[in-house]
Amino acid sequence: MLPAAPQLSFDELGTPLREVTFVVVDLETTGGSADRDAITEIGAVKVRGGERMGELATLIDPATTVPPNIVALTGITTAMLRTAPPLPQVLPSLLEFLSGAVLVAHNAGFDTGFLRAACDRHGYRWPRPPTLCTARLARAVLTRAEAPSVRLGALAQLFGTRTRPVHRALADARATVEVLHHLLERIGNLGVQSLEELLALARDASAHRPTQRMRQQRRLAEHLPSAAGVYLFRGPGAEVLYVGTSGDLRRRVRSYFTASERRRRIREMVELAERVDTVVCAHALEAGVRELRLLAAHRPRYNRRSRHPDRGWWVVPTLETFPRLSVVTTGRDGALGPFGSRRAAAEAVEALLDAVPLRHCTQRIPARAPAGTPCVLFELGRCRAPCAGHQPAEHYAVAVEALRRLVEGRDDAALHALAAEVAALADRRRYESAARRRDRLAGLIVALERTQRLGTLAALPEVVGARPDGQGGWELATIRYGRLAGADVARRGTPPMPVVDALRQGAQVIIPGSGPLRGAPAEEVRLVYRWLTTGGTRLVHTEPNWAEPARGAAAWGAWVVRARPRPVRDPGATVLD
């Protein structure tokens, strides 16, 4: 079975068809169902690059009689099968023959259904190989006028194959091989060049066949470099329609003009495009950052998500004598966030009010002689009613300071208190209440950890990281105040430190702004942080030393896992197309 492609940050086109091994399989059966041993013959042909590499064929004893109608169809009699091996003896050889290959069959669901059921019945693991149905592929490639029927016999006659199907496994498999090769000759006109595109074409039949306009648009990729970077589709007025990244710009852009592209909005975008611009980048981090910046600058209408990577929601205390918590779109010092939605920020407000004794109401309270009427929260002991003068400003300021210390990671006493309340509720068997408080506390911990780790990175004047490139070299990046200021690579055999020194000297000058992230876009800081803390990245230089808060929320990660094994979603996360 072909190994599954890894999920990378860069999109790749796929496996070239000339490198794919196909095993074409055909079965003959007694006419019974797949839930019992009904296979009487197996034929398989292995091909690669148009050349035949091997064949496997054998009769199989199903331990039952062959019905007369099947004998008349296939010529296989019960007497012919008495000396044949039983299916359990044949399966290991067939599975080995299939190893590392794409399984091909005509009406593949029939053949794979019998083989999968046989493996389950006899204790063998079905390898789940990629499967291609030549009947579905024919319907996707050929018009109905050209091929009213896609039966194997009809296709063999259409293409004039040397081997004609005669309802015997090996002969039918050989005929299917010839039909497959004729179909593969046709798909070049549809822009299909990889295994992934081929499987998608067969799976979706003719629904996503590229239009004539899409095929003509392939010229837009001819001048593009085969390098990592960012690509921009531009429309008739040079407006940016779509932005993306790839490890091979030319191959990725070419894939938009093939049958593998099934998204309706993207197919519409491709037909509108007049040109494709590219920005070659040193490595994936630079490409990702440039993509974010281009999305923010152009707001391309065909990028469904993350067209506003600079947008976020923050929870801040208001600037009053008796501050309350407010949800805003611009963070300032002491803010908690960023959150991906206003709802997530509002949920964080509820969690913070569990942690620190701030007021819940939204009324403005005068600094002198407040004369309001206490609400029901005062009677419940959840508010000390500063609105009615029951709590002086200097006492209320203690709660405000506790909030600031909690958000900055300098004091986690409030988290300890909330965890103790969750445990106490559980001890009293108030499980539903305990679960609600637990989930709210877990969400608060995740939000605090994000705020603290991103804020710490954004406060550093300079960080230089080096990540192995997998080929003996290094990907290098200079980060200043949470933003990428420069990127380069030191290829294998090149001393990295001179490259690092040159990178630092030529890096962009970043002037920090105000707020928790010093003016840096949250998504960029998040992307940079992930690059610095994963993939074997090493810190070459930091100014000053990078240190996260000792009493920060990161220390509570184990509590979150124990209390709620299901992963807690980061409420500030967004996803790129």
C-alpha cells in the first residue's frame, strides 16, 4: 500500500503517474455473496510505467459446487476446483502481490468487497490500498456518445484490445490492463498528471472535469519557478483573487487547472484569473508570514477564511475608578486574548469573573459618593456592591490588581481557588455543576496560556532561530517583537553562523507598538511561536533571554489534561485555506 502523504504546511501536487505501480485484479465467483468463500479464481497483473512486471493466477476451491449458470458463463466446473488450494492459502500471496501498489479493477467495488470480507473472515488485515475503478474512470474520460456502455467487453471492443474478456480472471485482468492504458492516454487532455488527480477524477466521474477555459489557463503556470513561496491569482483589473503557499509554486498552480480541483468557488476564480504572481521565499515560515500579510493587505474574496488575520477580540478592564470587563477589538496592555470570536471572548469574561471579584454590571459608577441600589448579586455574595458605596475604590483596586497579576502570569492563586471549587463540587456529587466549572476553568487556562506565551515573544527585541531543513542544512529566521524580520537558509556544507550574522544585520527594523503584542498581528505571532517551538528549532540568539512567567497558565497544562482528557479548543485559533 502506498504510504499516506504527510500533512504539510505546503501543498504538493502528488505522485507522478509514471512512478505508480498498478495491480489489476479480476475475480470469478460461484455467484454467492461476499460473506462466504465464493471466489473460484483470481487473476492479477502488475504494471508500472506501461510495462508488465508480473502476473498471479490461480483457481480456488470454494468447498461448494459451482452452479450450472456460472459454469456456462466461465467454463469453471466443480471438478476443476477440487485440487485447487482453498482461499486462506491464496490470500497471503495476493496481499504480498498487492503491497505498495494501487489496486485496479473493473467495477472495483465488487472485487474489493469480496477480498476485504475474505481477509476479515480468515484473520488477515486488509491493507486498504488506493483503489481505482476503470468503469468509473471510463465514464469520467469518455463521452456517452463515444461509449454508451462502460462494460469491460464494450471498452475492449472500443479500444481494440489484443486480449478480449472471456469471464476468466487472468484474461479479464489482462484486458483491463489494456483498457487502463488507453484511458491513461486520454486523461492527459484533462490535465491529470498525478495519482491523486487520477483517483479524484474516477471518484467524481465527470462532475469536476476541467472546463476548456481552465485547460487554457494552464499557460499561467508556465513561467512560474519550481520553488517554495506564495502565489497570487490576479483578475482582469489586477485585483488579487486568491493567495496561497506551496513548496513548489509551479506544480501547485498547475493543479488548479486539473480535474483534482473540485471546489466550485476556486474553479470560478481560476476562470476569472488573468495572471499569477509569485513571491519566492526562503522556507515555510517566511511563506506563511507573507501569506498572512498579503491576506490582510488585499482581502481576496476567494480566500474563504483568514482574510482578516489582523482581526481579533480582547478582554480588557475599562478605564474607570471601578473597572469592569469589556470585550473590544483593539487590545491594550493587560488585555486577555486574542480570541477568534466575540462569543469566545464573552465566555472568557464569565471565567474571569469566577476567578477575580470584579463587578458584573455595566453601569458607570461615579468615583465619589456612589448611591446606586445593590442588585441580587450582592445578596448572593457574588458582588460587594461598589455601586451602592459598600466597597471603597481602594478595596476594589485589590481585585483589579489580582486580575492584572493573573493575566501576566505572576500569580495563579485564583486558578488554585477555582480548581479547589471544582473538586469540592465533585465531592458533594454535584457533577453537572462541577463539569461546567471545570470546562470554564480549562478554557480560561488555555486563553491565559496563549496570552502569556504570545505576549512574552512579542516583547523580545530579537530572537534568531535555526531549524533543520531535513537535508543537512538550516532554515534561519530573525524575529523582532513577534514579527518576522528576516529569513534565509544555510545549505548543507555552508557554515551557518556567518549566514546568521548577515541575516541579523540585514533584517528589517521593527518599531514596537502598544498593546499586549506590541502592535504585531496575532496570527503572525502565533505562526512564529509555533515555528520556534516545534520541528527541532534551536534558539541561536535571544535579546534578552526568553523566559515565560513562572506562575503562568502553562504550568496548568497537566491539570487540564487530567480534568478533561478531551483536548480543549484554543478559542483564539483560526485556520488558513
